[in-house]
Amino acid sequence: MRSSLSRLIRSSCSVSPSRLSSSALLKNGKAFSSDATPRDSGRLDEPFKVEEAETVKVPPPPSPDKLLVLGGSGFVGSHVCKEALDRGFVVSSLNRSGKPSISEAWADKVIWNQGNLLEPASLMDSMDGVSAVVSCVGGFGSNSQMIKINGTANVNAIRAAAEKGIKRFVYVSAADFGLVNYLLQGYYEGKRAAEAELLSKFTYGGVILRPGFIHGTRRVGSMKIPLGLVGSPMQMVLQNAKPLTRLPLVGPMLTPPVSATSVAKVAVRAATDPVFPPGIVDVYGIMRYSEQKWTM
């Protein structure tokens, strides 16, 4: 039995030449057979073809948004221009005579275009390359003048911006003041007409700010009027008395004042922040948004 087991072990360990000749050897990642023909055995492996990687074109960083501020030389508009410039945006504005005679550093950084809001054709060039528009246009006078300044001028701007494909439009309107609305009928009629046009043309990118009395340092000619001396204390008193605004007749006149700086902050944010909700923002919303920190 021992001799039989020994023969079995020798038989299993031996390899026949025929099996060896048919076995494949792996060399340099290639399988070669001992049965290969001379032509195959003498052939060299072709080197891998390494193709040059395609150059990836990285787009340049996006340029700062360009804001068009209508009424940029006015009380609220000048604050909007300064706020936008401070945040690094490119700012342009529209004026009948081009660059106004404002001897302040910020005015030299604004691109001033010549045009007239009552002449729609003159608006189109000023809206080239603009990402958003902020309109602070408004004024007083006779009823017909107020309808034209507050209504027609802004409606023209809204339509021109929509035609140019601009995505966002912010309109600084005005809060209702009850009895005052009847005394300034043309003013409010114009404002509400512009609001209606904005909501129809900019359903997803239109923002209406409705501040009450706006205080701050107002420039009239060479004089600077510190409206904040009156407006700031009134704001502190009335901002926490919202229930009083619901009183009949006199309630709306208790709407708290708000600073021009706060209005400017919210206007610039509404124009440049894509997640800022569209619609109407009242004075309480303006105060709330102005206190929030946000980054571009």
C-alpha cells in the first residue's frame, strides 16, 4: 500500500511536456504561448498611445452686477448709489443733463447716462448690460404733474427694463397715509399705477418698497437739511406702536419714519439677492430687512 501511495504522489506532481507547451505565461501584461509561431514571438508590443489632455477653459470670475439707479442724484437715490458702490457693484444712473453737479466722491464713481424717463426711446441704451434697476423717481406738483412723474415715468422704465430682459426691478414707492392720500391724489395715483405695472411685468423679480416719511441728511442746493433730527426720534417712538396704525382716519399717519440709509440697504439687497422675495415690503419689513446681515 505504501508503494501504491508513493506512485500516486509522483504521478500527481509530474507535469507532462504537452501540458507545459500549452500553458500560458504572463509577461509584461501579455499572454504568450509556447505554441506561438515565430512571427508572433518576434513581434514587439506596441506602446500605449498617450493623448494630450484637453485644455479646460476656466471661465473668468463673474463681473460685479451692474445696477441702474433711476433718480440717483436725489435724496433716496444718492443713498442707494452709495450703498451699491460700497458693496462693490457697478452703478449707473440716468439724468436729463448727464452727470449732475454733485461735488462728492461717490458721484465720480457712478456712470451717468443722459436720458429722459418720459421719452422711452432714450432709456434703452442706458439699460445695456444692466442686471437690475432701482427706481427712486418721484415728486410733487399739480395732480397731472404728479401722475406723470410718479406714474408715467416709472411705467416707461419698467416696460423698457422688461423689454431688455432685465430680471429684477425695485421700486421705491410710498406708504398709504389715509387722509393724506386724498390731498395728494395725483401722487398716489401715479405710485399705484407704477406698482401695478411692476407686478405685472416682474412677477418673480419685482419688489416694491413702501416707506413712510424718510429721514436723513437731505441736500437742497448747497444746503444740507438734517431731517434725522426729527425723523429718528419719531421712528424710535412709533416703530413699537404698530397697533395704533389701525385706528380709523388717523392711524396711517402714525406709520413710523425710516432712514434713507435703511431704504437704500433694502433696495440694493432686493435688487441683487436672488432669493429676496418679490412683492410689497412695508415700512416694518424695511426696518427688519435693514437690520439683517447678508452677503453677496
